Amino acid sequence: MKTMDFGYHKLYIGGKLVDAADGQRRAVICPATEEKVAEIAWAGKKDALKALEAAQKGFEYWSRLSLAERTEWMSKLRSAVLDKESELRSAMVHEMGKTYAGAWEDIEGVINGLEWYPAAMKNLRDEQIPDYENTHTHKMVHQPAGVAVAYLAWNFPLLNVGFKLGPALASGCSIIIKPSALSPLSAYLIGEILHDIDFPAGVVNILTGPSSEVATTMTTSKIPAVLTMIGSTATGQKVIADSTTSIKKLGMELGGNAPFMVFNDADFDQALDLAIALKFGNTGQVCVAANRIFVQDGIYDKFLAAYIEKVSKLKLGFGVDEEPDMGPLVTRKDRDRMFDLIEDAVSKGAKLEYGGNIPKGMDKGYWLEPTVLSGMTTEMRVFKQETFGPIASIMRFTTDDEVLELANDTEFGLASYIFTNDHKRIERFSRDLQFGEIQVNGVKYSIYLPHGGIKNSGIGHDCSHLALDDYLVKKRISVAL
């Protein structure tokens, strides 16, 4: 396995590429080889304050542009990202072990967001309100909220950027993007693209550094009007607590613990293939991954045997030229957490059906075989927690009531999946499942489809026109006749 050297990359603040104020740098480590593949400027409190000031000035300019002018700039950025597609995909392969094929989804997230949201803003209409006494005219109008700060997860480094850039820029907001310290390289490359095309200064700012200095400084500041994030529920709770220095709009896509329910009457092959793809895609490091797989007892044995057979054929690998099904986990700590989850489950009665070890010849890097556990129970951590890794936990069930109760037995409420051809069952589960997304007999995600959770899985939505709500304020204008 060979890695590339991407060199040193600076912060992007106020339209300029700059070193951190205190000169700090941080290495970016490839999780497939444990080798340094880049260095980035490592921001501190001074840089965060500088970014806030730049974003405020950027907002004053950007919010006054017409939608047509903003659209022109967003189109220019979209074209520049496509021109750098190969470099950006390679950066994601190296910074977090994503497969090269899988990195295309991240590119799509950026280019689709930059293209779709200007059209969504164009379709947004002022709301006319009737006056029943005929003394006034009334309308509700939308205006950009102000400076937005976005805290992003490491698992989809650019898809997450696209989910925030698109609606923020289209609405007229400026934005500060703080990528995860685990996968900042591709986001920093976006900063360089913005610099190269002379994007208006301060409208987009990109930096990362210790959360205690950078994130806390920005969250507690009174400058941001919007705080938006993709990450863990625990991080979301901290951001909410720290934000109360002023009233800010909040948009959060947080943790998940998705149930994947397969009934006796399901399309067996379709459910099987999607149970593999939704568990091991991106090495299981996905908030909507099939976290708990429930299979009805009439097909349980057949499903488990077929599942293990397919998992045994998954190919592990790293690199732009390879075509693996799965890469490494992002850090050694995350892999060690997988071992802890497996040990906990087995100690409580689960059977390790496949995997659970470091693959032969892959001692360097944070590799783990795709793993299958059967006999999952509610006492196990793999049932209670978001696995966020390549462990498939499978549980037998008998009745509809039983699996519905099991599926809802979680603090999270992001995605859920059900496979059955019983229309009454579909109607009941669509009503009673406590999740923001219920996908029946298939899976689809797209920029125009709302993506959001309930309970401890978040506030608001990414994707679709609903994402614009985070970046817009509504004003009522009443005029006397």
C-alpha cells in the first residue's frame, strides 16, 4: 500500500489562505497505513475570532447580492470542484480510508448542493396572508439569517460540506466550516479552490483546530445566527449548551441506531443485498447504517447463512487504483471500540459468526474484518449504541408487536428500514416507528429528499427545501390600505 504526500495546507479566512496565528500545524494520518499524508494549519482561538469577523463582513456583502449573482458564483465553484474531482477523491481516500468509488458520493454532495439550492431558493415564494377586514395587505417574506457556523463529521468529508454550503450560500448567509480534525484535508482543498476562483472574501471560511478553542469560541460568540452540525448526539448537546450566549437557529443531524426489519414475506434477495450494503458501506461508518438487523424466524436461518456467505466475499483494500468493498476504520481508538463491542456481545451470549479479527497482512493501519454477530439481545452494547463500524448484529423475531417494540427501544430516531409486502403492516409501521425516516422495500437518499431525525437524532433537516429553513428568517410585512 502506497500513500501520497499532499503537502501543507493553510486556513481559508477572509478570502485568503493563511497560517494559523500561532504557527501551529497538525499532521493528517492515513488510517490504512498510519503514515503522514499531509499537514494542515491548526487553528486556535485567534483564528476563530478572525473567521467570525470575516464572516460578518462577508455576510454584509453576500446577503445584498441578487439570487442570480449568488447562483453565478455557486456555479463557478461547482465547475472548479469538478475540475479538481480526482485530487479531492484521492484526498478523501488518504485522510479517512474511504474507497475511491465511495468518494464520488462526496463529490456529488458538493456539486448537487451548489446546483440544487439556487433553484430551490428561486422557487421559494412569499406567503400572502388575507386580511379579513380589508384594511391591510400582509405577506411573509424570507431573508438570510446571518453568519452560519458548521461543525462537520469526518465520515463524509465533502458530502457534509455540500449539505451545508448549498443552502447557506443560496439563502444569502455566509458560513464558517469547521471540518473534523480526523479528515480536514479535502475541506482545506475546497478553501484553496475558493481562493483560486476569487470567491467573495469572508463568505466561506474553513478552519479546524481543538474544539475547546475553536468550536467553543465560535459557539459562544454572539456573531453567529445559525449553528449547524453533523456529528454525535453528545457533541450536539454540548453545542446547544454553549450556544445560549445569544438566541441562535440550530440545525443538527446527530446519532442513529437504525433498525433493519426483514419479514417472512419480504423480497429475500433485495433485503439481503441492502442489509450488506447498508452495513458495510463506508466501513459501517454511516449514521444511517443498518445498525440492528431483525429477521423474522421463518427465514432467519436462511438469511443468516446467506448473509455470512456474502460478507465472507467482501474485499478489503486501500488506494485509488484498487476497487475494494471496504477500507479501514478511521482511528485505532475506533477499531479498539469495535473489539470492545464484540467482546461485550459475546460475553452476553452472542455468537461470533464471522470476522472479528485484524485481517492477515494488514497489521499496519486500523483494519478489521467485516464481522457478523448472531443472537443479539437488548442487554448488549451493539443493541443500545450506534456501532459506527463493520459489525452486523442480527436478531431473530416472531411477531409484529415484538419487532416494533425492539425497533423503537432506542434514544435515537434517524433512519429505519422495513422489508415486507403486507400493506397493512407497512401502514402500521409507517405510523408507529419513531424515526424521522422510514424506508420501505428499498433505500433512497438524494439532495431533494429530506434527511433528518427525531428524539436524540437531531433538529431540522439536511437536503431538500427544508434545509433552507435553518438559514432563513421570516418577516411579516403589513401595509395599511
